[in-house]
Amino acid sequence: MRLNLKKYQSMRFLLMSILSGLLFISNTWETDFAKAKQNAQADHKLIVLNFSGSDWCGPCIRLHKEIFESNAFANYASDHLVLLNADFPRLKKNQLSKEQQEKNDQLADVYNKEGKFPLTLLLSPEGKVLKTWEGFPQISPEVFTEQVKDAVNAIK
């Protein structure tokens, strides 16, 4: 069976368009708190700070895949939030730089003294805690996003 070249090119274009769209809505997670605060203040956005163990914490991995990477959250976050991740990997191959580990430790000293994973906080541009989610939220990405929207709207 021979594949028509025009059909192949059309299918390829469609697939590339879909993949490009998915990459476009995926949000970038900042790793520097000072930069996240600066961006939040400049863009009039709030900060979502997530403490995770990306290579050992099952609920953390699930939170990123099911909630943070969902279309509902990603679409909202791109226009309204600065995303900040404080990761605490355990495997040597995923070890952070000493500088990054110190930054994450400083964030934990202020916002996660009990060492909870995952822990997600909604912060003002100045760093004030507005809302907290401990563990994996047992809700849909849409409901989680609505909770974030409600908190954002409450301070406006």
C-alpha cells in the first residue's frame, strides 16, 4: 500500500501544529524566587510556589502531570500566574547545583518548615501566603484551577 505524498504532508503538518500548540500552552516554571517576585510585580500576577520531590514523591509527580500540565491550569496560568518550583530531588543524577539547592532550602525555611510534599502555595507578588494546598488535591484540574481563580479574584 502506497501512501499519497500530499496526504502524508497534510497529516505531518496537522501533527506538527497540534504538538506546537501543546508546547505553546505549557508553562515555564521559574526556580529563582527573587526573579519570580520581580516578574509577578511587573506583570501584576500572583505566584504559585510548589515544593516537590520530582524523582521520589509520587503525589508530587502526579500533581505536575495531572493538574499543572492540564489544559485548564496551563491556559489560566499563562495569563495570571508566575510559576515557581522548589524541587528537592534525591537521586544523584538529578542533583541540583549547590546554588539552586541553597535557594530551595531558603524557600523551605520560610514557606515549608514542616517539609511537606507536595506543598503548593499561592503567594502575592510580595511573597505573602494567600492560599495553601497540602498534598495532592483530590479534585479535578478544572476545580483546582477554579480555586486558584477564586483566590486571585478575591484579592482584586
